[in-house]
Amino acid sequence: MPPTRSVWLPWLLLPLVVFGFAALWVLASLYSGRQCSFMAVVGAIDVLWVLGLAPSLRPGLRAVAATLSTVALIAIANWAIIAINVGVPLGSGTIEALGKLGVHHAQTLAGIANDWRDAVWVVIALAIAGGWPAISARRRPAP
């Protein structure tokens, strides 16, 4: 009898992957001094890899979960990059700066920091997250 995978494993790992990858993205951004928006594509692939641990998920559900997780990953990473770049030089701690940033201020600074190239990376990441489960489902043999 082949070992069965837990259906709950990807759902338990998904928040860890989203927050963990967002932290890696923030570190890369802070180290390089750039937005590093290409990390959105790598994050989408990482989310898809974790969701691939549950082969029983239907492609539609996998696509929705991957897209929503990728959107959350992008939002969390950008929020943290903006908050840390603004809050830490003003004397706030790293974690404290995350809570002090307001939505309107974050939108304004995100519009200033991101340009069309960053938007292209985000669109590519969302296209991969939303489209890859349907493509990979066609290549899998029927059970």
C-alpha cells in the first residue's frame, strides 16, 4: 500500500510558506536596496510547489488557493519593505514599524517605489499562480 499524504499538510504549510517567503523577499530587498519584484514569480512557484503536495486538490481549487496566496505574499512583502524603510530610520523597531504604517501611506509609497517593471513581475507571478494548475492537470494521468 503506497503511503498517503495528509490532505491538511499543504494547508498547514501554506501560511508558513507565505510569511517565510515574504521575509526572504524583504531581506533581499533590504540588502540590495531595490524592490526585487522578481521574487513574486519565485514566490508563486514556491506556493505552487507546496500545493502540489496535495495531489487530491482539484486544479480549480489549487489555482484559486495559489493566486490568493501569491497576492497575500506580494502584499505582505511590499508592506514590510515600505514599513521598514520608513519606520526604522525614524526610530521604530522593525516589528513596531509594521504596525504603524497606514494603508493610505503604504499605497502612496508603493506607487512611488514601484514602476512598470515591478507591475510586470507581479502580473507574471499571478499568471503563473492562476494558470499553472490547469496546465499541470492536463499532463497528469487520470487515477
